[in-house]
Amino acid sequence: MLQVRRWLDVVPVRRSRRSFSEAPVVEGELDVLAALCAEFRPFGDVARTVLVRQAPQRLFMGVAGSYGGISGAPSALAFVGRKEAPNVEAAVGYTGEAVVLEATALGLDTCWVGGMFSPRHAAALGGIAPGERVYAVSPLGHTIERVSTKERIIFGMGKPKFRREHEQIAEGVATWPEWARAGVEAARVAPSAMNRQPWRFRMDGDTVIIATDGTDTVKVSKRLDCGIAMLHFELAVLAAGAQGAWEFCDAPDVARWTPAG
């Protein structure tokens, strides 16, 4: 069940953070997230999120042997999908972002990490089944109060986050219905690998289609990023009072939002 208002309210304030204080997360907050991970399966067994209550630093070590810029995180989230399922990447992004937004609502910090983590350790900690894969992870905890020097230098934090203009991701959006414009605005601030913002929206009759901006990538799928944006879009549309549902499409399109009725 989507927590529409609760999750939409934290969309503008969520920031990706990588330097954590090592202070453990309160067990009650972890219990809330564990319950959501167990219950929020909008795509059945295609995608799920796993709570890692105690996350070793080696989880965030990339294949090249360097840590993915994450330090001190006491807990983590692992975003798991069934490898052979159609549209698994988008399903993982959508499913995982719900838990990320709930963590934000609880006052916790996160960061989608799609490349610089250890697949072997993630698989062991996530308890994945045959045929599953960990597509991304996120640290989970409380960051140090200030933005660290590392975050400023490597990740450009401490200055406004670059966001593509509305027309760049949704041509002609100014003439779209109010509910569709609200959805695009919420999707515009969604997190994505390397802040590439690969989602593109277009109106087709009374429906909205989300697609990637071109050729997909192997390391971190652009369709996963689009799955995250799909949840943001849906939350804003529902908050605007317009009901509807997503239906997956063939590449290069990702999914189509069709209003109810």
C-alpha cells in the first residue's frame, strides 16, 4: 500500500549521503522498515527489498577494490530482483524507492549505490535465492551533521543539485493536464546513477509514457532509474487526485501510466 502523502512529502528533502556517523539505527525504526520490506511487493516475486540490520564496510567495496565512497553506515538496504523476469530493473527501482522514502520519513539517510558495492557480500547478506540478483544497495543510518570534505570534492555536494529542465525530460509538458505536470515535477527530482536523469516522458492521448533517453547500460540499468522515477510520478499523480496504474512496455519505452476510467 502506497503511503502517498507521507512519502511524497519527503521527496524534495531526500538527499544522497555517503558519510555516516556509525551510530546504530533504533531497533523500532528498523522494525518498521523490515515490515515494509516484507509487505511491499507490488510486482510479486520479481522485486523485493532486504533490510540488512548490521552492514559490514566490505559491502560497499567495489569490484576494483575501492570503497564506493560510503563510510560508517551501520545498516543497509539490498534491492533484489529475479534476473530472468521481464522489466526486473524498473520493478527493483520502484520497489526499492518506496523503502528509501519511508527511511527518509523516519529521519534516516540513504544513497542508491548501483555499481560500487560487492555483489558477493550483498548476495550473502541479502539471502538471495537461486535466480535472484542484488541490483543495488543503499547505506542506512544517520550521517554526520556536516557535508564531509569527501562528499564535497567527489560528489559535488554543498551546492544545488543539477536538474534537467522540465522541457528536457517532458517535451510540451506546459500544456499537459495538471496531474501529469505534478507527476513530472516529482519524477524530476528522483535519484539516478551519476545523476544522469535518463527518464523521458511523453503524452500519448490521455496516457503518459516513460522511456529511457537512449541505449541502456549494463552496469546500472537506466530502466532501474526509471523505476524510481515511476514511483515519484505515481505519488504526485495520486496526491493530485487522479487515479490510474502503470503498465510495463517494450524497450526503449519502460511503462505507460493510464488514468482510471
